[in-house]
Amino acid sequence: MSKTVRKNNSRAAANKTAAHEGGLRQAMTWAHTWIGVLLGGVLMVAFFMGSVAVFDREIDRWMMPATRIEAAPPGIDIDTVVPRAVDALAAGKPLREWAVTLPEARTPVMIARVRYAAAGGQIRLADPRTGALLPDAGTLGASSFFYPLHYNLHLRVWNIGYWLVGLAAMAMLAAIVSGVIVHVRIFRDFFTFRPRKQLQRSLLDLHNLTGVLALPFHAVISFSGICIVYMILVPAGINALYQQPNTFYEQALSGYSRPAAGVAAPMAPLGPMVDAARARWGGAAPAAIRMWNPGDANAVVKISRSVGDRVSLADDAAYFDGATGALLHHAPLQPAATTQRFLTGMHFIAFDHWPLRWLYFLGGLAGCVLIGTGQLYWLDKRHARHGERGVRLAAAVTAAMTTGLVIATLAMMVANRLLPVTLPSREFIEAGLFFLVWLATAIHARVAMRPGSRTLVPWRQQCLAIAALALAAPVCNGITTGDWLPLALARGQFAVAGVDIALLLTGALALTTARRVRRVEAARAAAAPNLEEAKHAERA
């Protein structure tokens, strides 16, 4: 009798545990699904543009032919080239501040920025060998268009873009946790990929594969992305502890500032300041020089350290008196800021490590595949259960956020090579073309999803468009610049050659994908009559 009671109790406990686990999995499935449905588009933009931004400086060389110059020899004359670039950009106007980013391994040019005392400012590229300004690039390039799209969607009003991407990053962390709970056999299924099985099965296999393979990367990159914009997402603590923004800048971030004296004074040479800063850094190279209130007795010069040799993005800045050259301030970051700068450096991968840079790129693309397969799986499953209702619009949006995003990116790169360099507002025409093409892909997908059509129709056609643009871009580059792939390799233009090779591989992959999608469509079309006959037989 007692044995029977114990057996019944153990069974009841097991059933209760199973019911609890089933309820948890069901709740996590609901959360996982709707995170992907509602924020999958934002996550796709963030992951794809983040992957592109890993090689933003190389893409800049491709999109800005005037910057394809020989690297400056080590030890450029700071006191000659920097003032020459700043003076040329100032054009005799009084300045509130100026900044010059010095050349490094991936960027052979200087970037000069000025803010005028009255209003406005300019940014131009300069030759570090002479200090002469380079011709206007006429493009925002990857570093000023693709990269900001990654973190703010170019929605800067009220920081809407930062909030959307920040919310999506937090949702990504929740999706990772819920995904592990939902897919109980996730680690066993990691070794299972059946590309020739039914579409839903193949999509789910690929979703699980990319999710597990890059799970640590996706978790770290999402969390560190949130930490980068903490001042926007959680400003309450800063506002409560620091009454003035300058106080936070000086105390928490080890910054330094002082008001202008209103007394004119000649500026001290920059070279000795750079040497003094390098001595404090143990010989590390400078990355940038910035001056506030130039020509004033209270001018301040900030010299930032290069981060190419370490993970942390802390610039370890040294501040000098612009008139005398005396050191004003140099202090280590506080512990919290040090941690934040390290996490930021992990996210940005500004340090020089090419194998890891490629792993970041592949990890970002794995995130795109993870998100895209999840959305396609949901669409195909919903189409099978609910027919046409709501699927056509959802498919159009999903197509725009996946293949459409790639098409818009490639269209902008092709336009970059075809638009005349002298065209007024050329950079804004390029950007406008990007968004117009992106919108057109959504319209195309909506039209292609005719009643009764399968959900794969727009993806096959858009994969063909990707292939055409990706294969056309290197040709356009060769025609307009003369830097054909073999010549670029021979001249040592490895950034340009690398982008061309990546474009050719993208075109080949898109063609392969289009053929694969066409086979799936043909198989579904062949199976459709059999399904209809089965339905009629059941009714009979």
C-alpha cells in the first residue's frame, strides 16, 4: 500500500514538474516569437549595418577614390601638416574649436573638423604628407552613413533612433534567453542541418545552428551596445548625481575644460605636447588632436591616445595649455568608466586584430541569418495555418528588412560610382537613393505576393537583384577609377580589392540562393495538387 502511494506521489510530482516546464516553455515561445515579429526588422538593420561597419574604413576607400593615397611615412611633421589643414578649412574665419584625426593603418588620410566662432562648421579629408585638403568626397561613405544607421537609424530627433535600437538590443538579450529555453534540444540540434528537407525544417535548423554557433557573441555584442548609449537610455542617475554636464565629463570621464579668457595669445607648437603625451603613454601613438578656443590665452589642447594596441576604447587623453604647452590634466578613468570603455572597445573592435575582425563580421552575418530565418519560419508557418490573411503585408515588410536592405546598400554603392563627383549635394542624393530603393523593395514584395502565390516569390526575385548589383559594383568601380581588381592588388590597394572580392562573393551567393529558392518553389508547386486532392478526399 505504501509503495503504491509513493508511486502515485512521484507520478504526481513528475506531472506537476512537466506541466510547469511546459507552461514556462509556452510562455517563452510566445515571448520569443513576438520579439522577433515586432523588433526583428530593427535588429536586422542593426546587425547588418553593424557587420558592414566592421569594415567601414575599407568601404570608405572604395567609395572615396581621392583617399586611395600612399600611407604617410612614420613621424609626420605635426606642426606643419595639422595647422595647414586647419587653416585651409578655416579659410580665415575665427574658430571656436578644431580637431584633427591622425592617419593610421586602416585610414591613410587625416580628418579635419572645424567649428566656426559664429556658427556652423566643416569636415574635410586631408593628405597627411602635406596637410593639403583632398577634393570633396561627395559621399557620406560607410563611416558616416552605414555606421550611424547601425546605432541610430538616422533618426536623431529626440534620440528616437537610439531608443529603438537600445530597446531592440534589450529584446535581443531576452530573445537569446527565451530561445535557449524554447529549444530544449538546441545544443544537440546544433549538429543538425538538413538543407534538403522541408523548408520549415531547414529554416529552423539554420536558425538553431546560427543561434548556438554565435550565441556568446550575440549576447556580448547586444549587452555592450546597450552600455555604449547608457547616457541616453538611463540619464536619471547622471542627472541626479551631476548638476552640470561638464561636472560629469570632468569627474566621471576624467575630462577637462575651462572658459575662454578673451585675451589673444599665440599658440605653442604641437610637437612637444605630442611628445609629452607619448611619454606618459609609454610610447603609444597619438590618435587625434583637438583644440578649444584657438588663439585665446586659455586655449586647451587635447591629445588622445591610439587604441589600436588594446581592447579598451579609453583614449587616455592628456590636456595641455594651448598658449604655453604646459600639461593641464591627465588622470586615469574611474573604475566604472574604465569598465564601460572596455565594453565599448569590445563592441567597436577598433584595435588591430584582423582574424578577430573577420570573426566579428561573420558573427554579425550569423545574427542576420538568425533573425532572417526566424522571420521566414514564422511567415511560412503562419501561411500554412492561416492562409493569405496578414501574410502578404508581413512578407513585404520582412523582404524589405532582409534582402531589401542588402539591395539598398548595393544600390547606393553603385550610385556612388556612377554619379558625377561635381554633382551638387551628391552625398544627400546617394542617401536619398538608398531609402527610395529600400522603400521600392517593400512595394515590390507586396506586389509580388499576389493572392495564391507562395511566400518565397519576392525573395527569389530580390536575390537576383542583389546578384546583379553586387556583380555590377566592381565593374563600375573599375570603369570610373581604373582600379580593376587585379590592378588594385598589384598597387597594394588591398582595401579596394577586398571590397571588390566581397561584392563578387555576395553576387555568387545571391545567385546560388536564388536557384535554391526556385527549386523549393518548384517542389511546392508540384506538391500543391496532391494536397488539394487530399483535402477533397477528407471532405468526401
